[in-house]
Amino acid sequence: MSSQTDQIVAKLKSRGLRVTPQRFAVYANLLGRCDHPTADDILSDLNQAAPTSSQATVYSSLQALREVNLVREVLLEEGVCRYDANVGPHHHFRCQSCGAIADIPWETLASLNLQTLSPRWQIEGYEVTVRGVCDRCQTQ
Amino acid sequence: MSSQTDQIVAKLKSRGLRVTPQRFAVYANLLGRCDHPTADDILSDLNQAAPTSSQATVYSSLQALREVNLVREVLLEEGVCRYDANVGPHHHFRCQSCGAIADIPWETLASLNLQTLSPRWQIEGYEVTVRGVCDRCQTQ
DNA sequence: CTTTGTGCAAACGATTTGCAGGATG
DNA sequence: CATCCTGCAAATCGTTTGCACAAAG
């Protein structure tokens, strides 16, 4: 049985990406967190203990990962591009107060009927963004 | 009965905004189009015939309009902030091919039941983003 | 006449790019 | 060993800011 590390390596290779320490680190970091970090968040995290990656490399790793569909971006805030290793369909909750973003599993919300939309559009999918205040911000 | 112009002037005044030619032009332009333009799109449009506004003024007008809730931003594309004078609840359709964004009236989609979400969140609202290919791009 | 808005240019922050050296398959 | 990646620094893009002048109420 393969370790988590091997699985990540295999995933990168299967998509035709060379496995480098930096690229591995970026993807592993993103897989290990659920807070939808920005490129800079990831960079800081990786370099926390010791400098291992440069800014440009994090950006290029993210772009490479995005091109092979291992990572996607989440845009729910002005001027901020966040990243997500969860590429399957799911919804988002965004706290208006602190800006935190949480995933909402697809099954949590009932499926929408899109038949009512213009028949001239070829529909590929949809996603719901819920606005509100998270538990942490309510008590403060 | 008041003209369209008077209505816009009244709206700006009622929100406590001074009515200047530039601010008026930005809001009128946004009201008159449904393509969710960027700040720069608006600027080019306003200055098409003759220069009337500067870049900084368009940005500051948009911010002023946003603060009094006459205008909102739409974030569906990386690195691009678009604006919308339709501030009521509605959904969006985004063409994956050309990036065009169309409004979907709220009533078009059935209301979602959000009871299934975490009771620890205070829900304020939601919005659906539909992905697909617009009619124009399908025939190309 | 006081307050607020405008325009210019410089500043800014996030992201991208060019390029020389280094690592990967 | 050919190809692709990394890191640095400079470039770029959208947006913001400082400030002197002008316009609105």
C-alpha cells in the first residue's frame, strides 16, 4: 500500500508533471489544508521552517497544477485569488465578517433544475455561493 | 414625470452623493449596459467620443456608488473585477469560452433550501453561478 | 465659502516574465 | 543530455493614493 507521499507523486506523474520538491510541496500543502489559501499563504507556510521555494515558483507550480486540473482557484473576494485542491463539484460558504471560506459538500444542497434557463446555452455545471456569518464571528 | 436623467440624479442625491458629470456618467453607463464591464471598460466607453473622465475618477466613482449600494462588483474571473448596477439578488451565467457574463433573474431558478447547512452559520443569502457555453460561442 | 470631487502622476500589491543556472526523467 | 524547473530581479497590470486645483451645494 502506497503512502500519502507516493500517492501525490503518482498523481503528479500521471498528469505529466515532473516531480520537483517545490511542486510537490505546493500540492501537498494545498491538499493538507482546507482554508483556501492564497499563493502567498502557501509560500509563507512552505518557507516557515526554512526557505524552500521562491514566490515565482509557487505561482508557476499553482499554474501547472491548475492546467492539469489538480487544483482550482476560488474567487469570492475582491483582489484575492485563492486556491483549492478540491477540484470536484462543491459549493462555498463565505463569512462576510472574517472572509473565511468553507466548502459545502455537493450533496448538502438539493440539485437545482436548470431546465428553466435559456435553451441557447450549453450548460456545463453550476455552483452555489452562500453568504453569511460563521460561528466564530457570531460570538465575537 | 421625471426623465431618466432626473431619476439618476435623484437616486444619487438620495444616497447623499454629490452629482458630478463624471459620477453621473459612470452610473448612467453602468445602468445602460448589461455586460458587467470592468472599470477600464467603463472608462474607454466614457472617453470614446471625447475625454470626459480620468481613470482615478472612474475608480473613485465606482467605489462611492458601491458604498451606497447602487453598484456591486462581480467576481467570476481571475484578476478582473467587474461591476453591476443590478444590486438586487440574481444569479449569473458565465461563458467558459468567451468569458461573457449574463444575469439570471432570481425567479428563474427554484429557491434552495438552506436548512441542511450548518446551524452554526447565520445565513444571509446565496447566489448561483452557472457555467457553460453561450449561444454565440457554440456556433463558432 | 466649505466640503467634496477631479485629474495627474507616483505608489502599490499581486502576478508574470526573461534569463542563467540547476535538476529531472 | 535534452527538457523542463527554479530563483532572482525586473516588468506588468489593475487599482489606490497624495496633492493641487476645480466644482457642488
